[in-house]
Amino acid sequence: MYDPPTSRQDLGLPEGFDSVLGQRIIEVHRWAVRAGLGGASAHDLFDGFCQRLVADDVPLWRGSVAMRTLHPQWSGYGYTWHRHLNALQPDQWAHGSETSPVWQKSTFLHLVRRAEAGERTPAMRRALFTGSEVCDFPVLDELLAAGATDYFSQLFVFGERGDPAQGSGVVYSFSTDRLGGFNDDDLTLLQASLPALSLALKAHAGYVIASALLQTYLGGDAGRRVHAGAIERGSVERIRAVLWYADIRGFTAIADAAPELLIELLDQVFEVLTQSLRKRGAQVLKFLGDGMLATFPVDDANCADTCRTALDAAGEAMHAIAALNAARAAQGKPVAPVDLALHLGDVLYGNVGAVDRLDFTVIGPAVNEVARIEALCEPLNRSVLVSAELAAASGTSGERLRPLGHHTLRGVRDAREIYELVIDRQPGAQLTS
């Protein structure tokens, strides 16, 4: 169990609580707590901390901070402050970077291993002004060569054994180029004020992780809405949207023939499809086994443009799927033809489900219709089908959309006019209107 500091010694305060150094430490504590309560970002927190150190006459030359995170692309992120820039430089580390030679020989990993061995806040100092014999890590040689005279680093673990939901912890390093390095007051100020800064960074890390996970699993807009408080069951709004529904044709046969390659296949297909949507502002709402549902929000002012953008995305996606299948076939791997349907309609957008298990999604007849239109792709031997509503709203001529007549959709009373998207042209070509 964590025991909060209760004495001057625990807080890192020097004897003489009302000394100049003691007051400086108290002011940094107050600033960090206020900034953390105010929701300051990690960038602003660390930049503000470095600025305060300089204002308190700490001869800071370089400072860095790094944190782990929960994100599908990144394992961690951090910032480095340079005196000559008086600004922070951001950095991110992809998954797998933990095995890189740079990380394996880093001071930060050294502190992490000490924390794993039981130290709560492992720290290290290297007085570089004493000579290169203290440079037992590559980064210290680099700092010494660049003019640094002293180095201090410390790790703070979040939770008893590291809390992944809060980023596990935060690690810092600080360097100076002053002759003789940091003095005792400099190091006391650092060690006494870093716990408060770490607590503020933990608050922001939790917010960032929650936001990233919600957007990853729910979609960008839905994730932001849920994180902002849209969590009440039955809370929905009516919106107009282009609905995009894609499905892998013959997926069951593919799965039966090569189950061990299934996840790789799905990941590659969904990534290809999502690439064409991501840069056009669409939102992938969910993956449905071998299918995918996405939306393009529409308003009256941009309806035609949005419909044409969705058609462009569909054409680009089909070209990319064809290229992916050609590459997979050349490697002797199963291929995955994709059927796609696009429809324009009104839907209810919001929370639906049980009291303890909600889904933020779209519902309504239009959602059912786009799925039924996609089911026509195989019997009509077409890859992309478009509803009459979207065709009319797009203002696109027959050069782009070819009518296929009226067809009955399962569960829909009246036959619907269906169009084929002509995709035998390069994606991104100017639409005819």
C-alpha cells in the first residue's frame, strides 16, 4: 500500500521549511497540482516544469520525459526540452521498439529493471564533469561530447506494480552544462517536485489512454462522444449519412480452407478498406466478422460532395483490394474478393443495448437496406452496388454509375433501383457531374 508523505523529509524539503529552497519546492508543488487539476496536457506540464526550473535558476540544459501507453500503434511517447530551442520536441515509439539496441542500452531501461526488482522510485546520477569513466551508457557519452557536465534520471511507477491503464509510470532525465554540474539545491528541488509533476502526468495519461482506446474500439466520432459523456442508454440522435457496408465474398470457404491464415487476411483486407476511408473523414463504426460498417456524415450543404467522396473511396478501395489479392496470390495465399454497397439515408446514432453493455452505433431501415444491397453483389456479379438515393444525391452521370434495374431486397416491401459503380478507372480521377 502507498503511504503518502507526512514529514518534511518525505516531501524532500530541506531543514528550515520557510527557507528559499523550501518555498520554491512548495510553489512547484502547487503549480503541478493546479495544472493537473486543470487538465493540462503532458506537453504543457513538462514544458511548464522545465520553464519553472530555469526561472528558479536551475541550470537546465536538456530535459526529457517518457511514458508507456495503451495504443494499437504506439507503445510509448515522450518529450525532450532543449535550452537552445526553449521548446519541446515530441517523440513516439512503435510497438517492438523495446527490442531496439538504443532502448536495450538506455538509462531508462536500467531504471525500469530496478523498479521491477522492487525499487519504488529508482534514480541515478552521473557527474559527467568528473570524466568519461562515469559514462556507462551510450547516451552519457553523447551528452558529454555535446557539452553536458551532469546527468540525473528518475522513474516513478504508477500503482503497486505498474498500472497499464495509467501508462505504467513515467521516467525523467535532466542534464546541465554548468561547470561542476548540478548543486545540492538543484537536485533537492528536482527530487522533491517530481512526485507532484508525476501525479499530474498520470492524470493526463489516463485521459489520453481512455480517449485512444474508445476511438480505437468505437470509431473516432463515437469514441469522442462517449468520452465526453454520451453514455446514457437510449440517447440517440437522427442523422443523415452515407452508409458503407463491405463483406468478404465466400469467407466461410476461405476460413475452412486456411483457418491459420484467417487473422492475417482479415487484418490486411480491413486495413486496405480503412485506408480509403481514413483520409476522407469517414468513420468505421464496427467490424462484423468478415464485414465492415462505416459512415460518412452528411448535411444539406455538403451532401453531393460527400456522396461523390464516398464513391471515390469505394473505387480506390476496390483497386487496392485487387492489388492486395494479386500480391497474396503470387505468395500462394488465399485471396479475398470484397463486395461493397453504398446507401444514403437517415439513421439513429447513439447508445443501444443492455444497462451494463452498450453499443454506440447506427440503427434504422437504411442500415438494413445497405446490407441487403450488398447481398445482391454476388448474384449480380458486381463488386460495388449503389442505391438510387445515393446515385441521385451525388449528381453523377451514367459514366460513373450504371443502372442495373429494380431488384427486390429481402425484408423490404418495394423493389429498389440499383446502380453499379464503374471502377475500371484510376482512383482519384475527376468525377463527371
